[in-house]
Amino acid sequence: MVGQAEVPRPPGRTPETVLAEREELVSVRAAGWRMLVPLRHVERVLPAAMPSARPAGEAAAPVVAVGGELLPVVFACALAGGAEVELDASQQMVLLAAHDRRAILWVDAVEEVVAHAPARPPPGAPRGELVAAWSGVDRPLAVLDVPRLLTLSMDTSSKGER
């Protein structure tokens, strides 16, 4: 097993994105890809809400109403590089929270909770700003940088409201 000190951390990570060894992570699947989300940032998992459409004067970021609050939606398929997102009633929404920010991560499925096992990125892996770390002994998966994702989703949704 690779020790925590031996695994390089992506630059610019803040204390809230640093993962402890054996920290619980939620495995999610989107468009044939898997990624991990720190359980501490998962408020709850909801069934997909098939959206209704309404005319808009200009393009707006997608939102979903949860408990009377409109939350920005981030499609995990798009994060994994998918060119388009196909919505299905069998999909799930992961309600993410960090500090005073919340958003929905739309996934094909929430699979299981696993313990963080620090790992090096696989050869050729993208070095995106949304990857907090890599985890997994047999097959390293990207761990989503939830605080960064929430900051970006809030910035995008506020621009769509103008």
C-alpha cells in the first residue's frame, strides 16, 4: 500500500480538500466512468427528478428545487468528458454540501462507500482542477474536489441568473 506521505497532492489544495487515509468515499458512476466523492460532503442521495422545461430568454445554468431551494446541477457525465447528457428516471442526484454552498451532482448511480486508499494517478490521467486526490489500490479513481466544484457551480449559476 502506498503511504500518504509518498503520494503527491495536486497543487492548490486547501485543508478541507485533504483526505485522511481510510476516510469514507462514495463511489459514483456516470457514462461508464467512476469517480469518488468524500462522504463528508454528501448530504443525501435522491432519485432523479425529471425536469420540466420552461422558455427562457437566454441560456441559463440548470437548477433543481430541493426543499424549496433552487440548487445548481452539475452532471457527472460532463465532468467525465461526455459530449452530451442523457437523462433517465433511474439516475440519482447526490446533494453535495461544503460550508454554506450546496449543489446537485447528477449521476447514473451511487454504488458503494469505500475507504480512501491514497494512490498515484494512473499514467495519462487528467490533472484537472476538480481532482482532489486519487484513491484505490487496484484501480485508482479520481476523488472529486467538492469545495472547488461547489464554488464553480455557484459562480456559473449566478451568471445564469443575470
